[in-house]
Amino acid sequence: MPPLSDDAIVQLIRAGETYRCEFKSNLSNRDGKEKICRTLCALANDIRGTNEVGLIALGINDDGSSSGIEVTDQLELDIQNIRGEGKIIPLPSFSTHKRVVQGRDILCIEVKPAISTPIKYDGRIYVRPGNATLIASREDETRLNEKRRAKDLPDDIQVLAHLRVSDLNMAYFKTQYLMQAFAADILEANGRSTEEQLASTKMVGSAIDPHPTVLGILCLGLSPTDAVPGAYVQFLKIAGADLADGAILDEATIQGNVADVITQTEAKFNAHNLIGVDFTSQDRELRKPLYPKMAFEQLLRNAIMHRAYLDTNAPVRVYWYADRIEIMNPGGPFGSVTQDNFGKPGRTDYRNPNLAAALRDLGLVQRFGAGISIASKALIDNGNAPLQHEVDINFVTAIMRHRP
């Protein structure tokens, strides 16, 4: 879908605020940024189904006159930083660029219609049926769910037609997941059936014919590996520097829903991660772990979030050798991420955007696209060697070296 031309932008602004165009005068306060986020969400949801690029014109007053703001690199960066905040989930595709329209500077925020609707902001679904951004009604949610079914879907919301709602842990869904995924006022005013709630969170493909998705099985499945065989972590603690060079000190096959897999694997790490004490380099004793907990958590969660779940039975492997920890996930670089640019700042793409959103809802991911940077800094701060990656077309392996 090509970007809007200068003529198209001029025509949209002349027509005033519509279902696909909103004016914003500035970004001077928190409320201004929140309104932009809501509109981003609404334009991406494309409730009218036009499949047209939406426009937020930053620097235009409600009456179409120029607000006179200075369109700086920092202003554009402030908008781009919305990507990492994790409040719009799953994150839609949008771009920013400065344009001069009729002699005035504006910052154009172009929003593409999302493939995986509904898109939420801060636990609420927004739509734009006319010239105002509104919280989605029950009927709006149904339309967005039906739109999703008609598109070329990401792997994580492929429907598993041989499964039923009875294969999901509904008690966990109602008492824990929903409480974290949606704002309290939305749940209080809900009135939606269980099937509609499952469809809105993409745990099933449709409220009318509710078969679980891959996401539903990963998050809520009573036995996820029955449907997605590779959905587990294989943990090994090895005495030597390779598999053939030492006894197996500990091993585990860690299964369950995605939150349990993460927490149980991290518990294994914590149990083995010894704390070293340095009495000599400083006046007071300094306690540091062999590996920083933050780095391991970021790399493990990245592996589970970005791995391929379909067309492979391979698990995420956590192999703890005498001199290093390797975290290997099946599925090579995806989308705009390649073997050449893997790990570089600003380079991120999502094979499983809805799983990423679910992990954010569950509090297991705080920011998108920052995991590798956070892990790298934690390792350096702890005195470990720099983070390494081995990347090929089928696997990505993150390697943390033992702290001296």
C-alpha cells in the first residue's frame, strides 16, 4: 500500500475531519498524545472496511487552519516512540514524515489498515465510523472480528479447526487474562457472551463458530503441546562446554500455557544462577550473579515471542553450559529483520504480533523492540562479555557468556 501523495494529503485536509483524517494542533501535553494514540488505533481498525490509508495531520487546528507548531526531529521521534510503549496492541503499521502543505509545516502520521483487528489502546478498542474517535460497541467488535477472518492472518491467529472451546482453560481466561487485557470500566459495561470475549481477544477465530486459534492454545490451552507440539522449553544444565563434554546436571521439559512456561523456566534459571562475592576490588563486598536475571528474562521472552510455532515441532532450547547459556528458538529472522541487520537498534518485526500483545497484557513484556538492548546493557553492567547471536534462516541463538 503506497504512501499518500502530496495531492492526496491536500485533498484530505481540505475535506476536513472524516473517518480517515483527523487534525491535531499539537503534542504539548499528555492528553494530546493520548488522543493521537486513540486515533491511531481507530484508523488501524478501519471499521468502515475501506482499506484506505488514514491520516493524522499534526499541526492543523480543528477548523483546518495551521496551529503554527514547529515540526522538529524531536516531535517526530516522540510519535515514533509510541511503538515502544506497548499500549497499542497489536501494534499497527504507521509512518511519519514532514510535509509542507499550502505553505505550512505539518507532521503527517499515515496509518495502514490492520490485518489483525481489533487493535486496542490502553485496554480499549477504538473505531472511527465518522469524524470522531469512539470506543467500539459490541457490534463494532463483531465486525472487526469478522474482518480479521477474511484476511491473510499471522501464524498466531490461525484457527485450529479440530479443537473446541472445551480445550481452553476458561476459568483462567475469566479470572486472570480478561482482568489484565481490558480496562475495568470496559469489563463492567461488557454484556458480551463468552464466545464474543474469546473472539475479541483472538483466542478463537469467530464467536459464531468458536474454534481456538494458535494464540488461544498458547495462552489458555489445557494441554498446548497436544495442538502445537513445539510449544515448550527444553532446559539442560551441562557440566562441560558442549553436549559431549560433561554430565547432565539438570534437565526439564517445561510445558503449560505460555505464562507458566516463562515463569517456570525463569525459576529454573534463578535456582542455578549462583551469586559471586568480590571482596578485593572495592572497599565493600560486591555481590553479582553469574548471569544478570534481566538479561535472561528478556532473551527467553523474546525467544518465545518471536519463534515459529507452525510447521515445526522444535521447542525453545535453553542449554546452560559451564561457560555460557544458549537460548535457541526455531524460526529465523522475520519480515524486515534479516541475518544482516538482526539486533540493530530500531530493527524489529513480529511473526506473532498477537502473542506479543498477549504477553504485554499479561505483564510479561513492558516495551516492544527493546529486549535485545536491555539484555545487552544488563550483561555489560554485570561484567559479562557482550551478548552474541548466531542467526541463520531456521534458528536464532542468543549466547550469554559466564561472568569472569
